[in-house]
Amino acid sequence: MRAAVVGASGYAGGEILRILLGHPHVEIGALTAASSAGSRLGEIHPHLTPLADRVIEDTVVDTVAGHDVVFLALPHGHSAALAGELGDDVIVIDCGADFRLAEQAQWEKFYDTDYAGTWPYGMPELPLADGGTQRDNIVGQKRVAVPGCYPTAVSLALAPGLAAGVIEPDDVVVVAASGTSGAGKSLKPHLLGSEVMGAMSPYGVGGGHRHSPEIEQNLALAAGRPATVSFTPTLAPMPRGILATCTARLTEGISSEQVRQAWTDRYAHEIFVHVLPEGVWPSTASVLGSNAVHIQVTVDPHAGRAIAVAAVDNLTKGTAGAAVQCLNLVAGWDEASGLPVAGVAP
């Protein structure tokens, strides 16, 4: 397939291109952006040496028309208009937020643009309350909404317990740390190296982060009933990675053995989601550059809560890797085609 990448100058667009360079079934076509149009890709992403001399074009429908698949790596509110101009025969994978939320009221509460509707949600491994996974709702589709990075870590950390009924969905607390690339590539004073190095700080406190409704939506799908989540994101002094620490109230009468079994059973055959051996805790360094999710779960008997910790690379599994994984499912290829399973160390 011939693929166009819209928003190729950003972190997500660059990560999509890095992965596609190793994909056996994809040829990279047009690369577009807004303010960087006319620049060589190598000026913006010097690590993408095979594409360094490619010129970034304007983001107009004529540029991306004629491709088999179009990846949209744009800020929220920008994907819907372009997607609407692309034919139904074109596969469109949106890495933005435009089509993630099923409820218009939730969109209008957290976003400042018009509600565009909803597409099949691109988290294949998400356990559902009926015993299936979200994978079945992606295969064969032409439009897919890639999950947000925080919702990827949090949802995969907690969903097995909710689907198995060993934890309750009405009292979920999450504190998650993210690297600075999660804020995008635009220059922002509070993300300067001198501001971030040696410091951690919270943001979006008190339920204000835009990923909150997406997290609740996913956990409700796993539980089969509404979920209530208190989500506090923090900014960590690292370029990429998310570490999400998630706790939920244990269902009455559930043992620690039943809790762990719920997670290991659900993810036993997943390629990218790994429940670590007991006593081994996830680290963002271990998933760097990979499409993997590392999870550990335990029980705090004193508090009567389960604790699940997940680590993901926010740019790979959290965005670009998930986008390519969804393309593989849509196209009928091996789900792991072109995707890095192992991380980079040190």
C-alpha cells in the first residue's frame, strides 16, 4: 500500500515514518505539514536518513489523494475536515482526538471545536465486558481512531480486572507521568529544557485533562457499566514514555491470586502486552522505541485495592505504533508487521 502522512513534521508523524520505513507492505508516499511545507524532512527529522531529501508538501486533499492509506497526525479539530474529503475507498487512520469519543456532550465539555462523530476505536487488546476484545471492531474497517497515549496505558492496565469483575469501576484513581514529547513539538516556555530538567509537576488536575473522558469510556466498555476515574497527569523530565499507576477498589471476596489470574489470562496471547513476573515492576526505559506495554498488578490488602502499573512509549504504542497496528488489522496483514516488539537500551 502507498501511504501518505499528514502532519509529518511533528513527533507523531516522525514516529509513523520511522516505523513505516521498516514495514514490508507499505511504500511511503506524500509527506505534508503546514508551517514547515517546502522544507526537507531531514531538516526536521534528521534521524530519518532514508527520507532526508523528501520535501514536505502543503496539506491539501489533492496532495494525499490517490494513496491507499492516509495517516493523520494533526492537533485535535483538524482531522475531520480533511477526512471528509477523502473517498470511502481510502483507509484513514487518525492519530488525533477528533473521532475517539462516542458522546457529543463529553467532546463539547473538553474540546473547543465541533463534534465530528466517532470512528472504530483503535485499541485492539482492550478487553470488553462480553469476553471479546476491541480488535473485532477494527478488522476490515476503513476509518480508525487511534487512542490517546494516557488512555492506552491506563485502559490496558485496568481493563482485565474490570472485565473479570475482580475490581470495581466506581472508584478508580490514576496518577501518570509522561515525557515532554506528549505535549507536541511546538515551542512552549514551560517545556524548555531549563524548566523541565530536574523537576516534576502536575497539570490538568481535578479532572481537567482531555483524556479523562476517553479513559472512562474505555473502562466502561471493559466493565459493562459506567466508570468513575480521578486522573492526575504529571510531567516528567524525560523526552518520551508514560508510567501510569492505577488503583481500584477490590470486589468483595476477591483474593490476590484471582486478581493476578485475571490479568495473566486476558493477556496470555497478546503480542504487545506483557504482564511481568511477580515482583518485577514496569519501567519506561524497558519499552523505549517499542510497541510493547509492560504491566504489573498487585493487591494492597490494607486498603482493599488493586494496583496496576503500566509503562508505554507514548510515541510508539501510545500513538504511531498503535496506528500501524490498526492498519495491519484493517489490511488483513499480520498484526505485528513492521512493529518493534523489543525496546532500546540503555
